[in-house]
Amino acid sequence: MNIIAWIVLGLIAGAITKAIYPGHQGGGIVGTMLLGIIGALVGGSLGVFLQTGTFQFAATGLTLGGIFLAVLGAVIALFLWSLLTRRAA
């Protein structure tokens, strides 16, 4: 997957995640993009794990299923990030 597709997937998944996740999450457009890219990696790895039963570091593609997995992964990543920052504060 080329870098432009990763950026587009990151923007789409990050924006959807920030829209459905309750509370305030700062970060601006760069934070949204990074959240979506991390979500694509987490969601892709989760998808590979559910399909094969083995853990592999993988990313999703720019498809409808890939966007769904990226949003799911971004929600998980945002939840874990909020847990980490809440404890530190």
C-alpha cells in the first residue's frame, strides 16, 4: 500500500473514530491521521489473527472492510491511549 493510500485511510478512519468516540480527543488533523494509521495496523493485525489464529503485524487496505477494521482498531487504540493518559494525569 503506498503512502497516499495510508494517509487517506488514516484520515477516513481517524475522522470516523473521533466522531463516534465519546469525549474530547485533541490532536488536530495530524493526530487524526496518525490515529487512523495506527488503527489500520491494529485492525489489520486483529483481522489476520481472527482469520488464521496467528499474530502478524499487518495493515488493512483501502476497501470498505479495511476501513471498518481500521476504525475498529482506532477505537481500540484511542481507548488504550485514554487509559494511559488518564492514569498519568
